[in-house]
Amino acid sequence: MQHLLTPSFPRTPSKRRFAARRLVLVGCLLLSSCGWLMPSPQVRGNKIDPDSMKELTPGTSTKADVSAIIGSPTARDTFDDDTWLYISELTQQRIGRTLGELKQNVVVLNFDDKGVLKTIKTLDKEDSLPVSVIARTTASPGTEASFLQQLLGNIGRFNPAGATAPGTAAGGGTAGGAPGAP
């Protein structure tokens, strides 16, 4: 009769559920803490302070003023020396130590012929254009040697004394022109 009086509760399934929930909670906490181990984002390039940009006024600021206020440019336009580029980006390491670009800014300053600032343009990642990379390679002549040609190609070229053959430039022969020409 005792087995009828004592209630039988299924204690093992609830303990298993609690242990599974605890395991999931610990796993989530461990995964969320991985962000603390990542290095902080790094600024690369020449980042311009917005307050110093306010000091530049088109029509009055010169190249010397710009260099004194925000520094020398990151790059100059290839074909126009009167266009200065200040390029900066915010990067952070990702998995596998590859850099991920978080933010990119380009400040383009155009000057007139007298060196006076004409325009200021700020560009970001949305203004960039996609670039398609071509996967072809350019064939260079003479690289189509077979395995045997590569293996046997140096037979007879070894000279233990280090001297060169007569008739070559280092051997006192002709240096340019036809071989054997006086």
C-alpha cells in the first residue's frame, strides 16, 4: 500500500530539461563574451577632424593653409596636381585575421591654378564603384617547357671554374653585335 500513498513524480525529465537549459545559457554567455576578445577597431589613413574642416573656406584658403590645418594629403590625383585626397577607413580584424572595413571616408579638395581652394567633397563607402577583377593570366613566351625539358635543360651549362665561354661579353669577345664580328 505504500506505493499508492507516495506520489510518483517524474523527476528525471525535469532535471534533464533544467540541465539542458543551463547548458544553453552557458553556451550563449561564452559566445557573447568572444566579442570582448576581438581587437578594437583601428583608424587607417588620414582621418580629418570635422572641426578642422570647418576652418577651410573655399575661395580663401590656400594649399599652405590646408596643409597647416589638416596636414598633407594621403594622395594626389594622378593627372591633376590640384586635387588632393584624404583617405581614411575604420577597420577591424575578423576571423582568420582578415581585415574587415567598417567605415570609409574620402575627402576630395580641388584647387584652382593659383592654389586657392575651390571645392570640398566628402565621399563614403556608398559612393564607391564596384570593380570587377579579371581572373585571366597573360601567357609569357618561353614558359611552356615540358617536365623533361626543365629537368634536362641545364645539362652542359655547369662550369666548375666559373669562367665564361669565349665569345661572350665577360670572356673578352664581342659585347653586342653579331657573334664573331671584328
